[in-house]
Amino acid sequence: MKDLLSKGQKKILLNLGDVNYIDSSGIGELVSAYTTAKNQGGELKLLKLTKKVHDLLQITKLYTVFDVKDDETAAVKAFR
């Protein structure tokens, strides 16, 4: 994330379609990436959450923080 932002990439779409498990460290990294992007004028969107990841974000109430999309084309169009 930091490397992308330092290279001027401000619109980041993170595809989590193949991620079946995230622990507290992974959640921390997602929050850190979101915060870093936002503080540098960027945006982070999550794409294609698996059911387990979706449920975890719901339980932690982070689902309301992240912009989550199921369709890549719609996600790309949703960037400002």
C-alpha cells in the first residue's frame, strides 16, 4: 500500500476474493492501509469478499468503514 501511494497511485482496489481467513493482524493491516490511503488523499475499496471475511467485517463493525463492492467494473467507476 505504502509503495503504491508513494508512486502516486491514489485509487486502490483490493480484491479479497481468494482470502478465506483474516486474523486480527490482517484486520489491523486493512485498517492501517485504509487510514494511510485516506490520510494521503487516496481511496481504498475492497472487492469480492468471501463469506467469512464479510462476516468478520460485519462482526467488527468495519463493514461500515470500508467501501465494499462485488463487481470490479462498478468498483472502478465508484472512485471519485
